[in-house]
Amino acid sequence: MSSQMLPDIIQALKPYLKEHSSPGYDNHHIACGIIWDCAKKMSYLDFYRAWHTQTSNLSVESRRSP
């Protein structure tokens, strides 16, 4: 996974952190693990920006297009 994708991954997985009841509970733990791995590969400032940025699907898709 490239470092440029990390903010998009964090944004995509944030909604799963709100799920604490089954059946979404497994998704919560998986998302936590992936976000934690992303955070370890980013500076604090980059993670902060990724976490607090509200990104729409349209803007994410437009960043992926060449």
C-alpha cells in the first residue's frame, strides 16, 4: 500500500469504528487494526489531517484519476 493511499484508507474505515454491536463488531476490530497500521506509517500531522478531513466520494475518486 502506498503512502499516498493512507489518508483515503483512514477516511474509508472511520465509519466502522462507530459499530460496537454484532455483527459489525468484527468490522470494528478489523478497521481499528488497519487504521493503527496506517497511523504508524504516517506523521502525526498527516494522520491528524486524514482523520479530521471530511472527504466526499467524488473528491476521493478525482484524486485517483490521472
